[in-house]
Amino acid sequence: MTLHPLSISSTHVRHIILLVSTSETFSSRSTSVYTDDASVLVNNYYGRQFNSLNDVTVNPRNGDLYFTDTQYGYLQAFRPLPGLPSQVYRLNPATGSLTVAADGFDKANGMAVF
């Protein structure tokens, strides 16, 4: 399986957070900076595949991950018809809880958490 990094957040202390794609799916992965261990953090929202994960950032106060899921892959003809609207998601890595943090975007791009 070939992984294609789409966005990288290096603000997480012991891990690098990657938004990656394979030929089948998009996922968020945590990769240890100390070992070769990598784990999938999330690859769907209630069973529905993400469209085109685009940007990721880590909240420095609590470690929550925020990432965008856009429709760029569909618009550029390399992903199927979107099954989810363009949204910003929040993932609590400690609990695995995934929620929509913001929606109503046409083409979300870029992330910052203060």
C-alpha cells in the first residue's frame, strides 16, 4: 500500500499526524517520531468515507485534532461523488470521539486553532 501524505501537523509532541490517501480511502494517521509505529486514528464518519481530507492541526491546550474534509478530490475527478458535506471535524485521540466542529463551507482550506 502506498501512502500519499496530504497534510502534516508536527505540533503534536511525540507523534506526527498525517492525513493520507490510498487508492481506496482517506485517513488520519498518527506516526511515532521515536519508532516506525503508525496507527490509523480515524478513516470514516459514522461509516461514511471521507471525501478528501485536506488540512490538520492540533489544539495545543488539549491535544484534540481538527481537520478539514473537502470535495476537492471530486472536483478534480479523482474521487467519487461526495457522501458528506465539506466540514471541519474534531477528534479526541484519547477517547476516539469524532464530532463535526464546523460546517457550511464551500471549499474549506487551511486550519488554525488558538
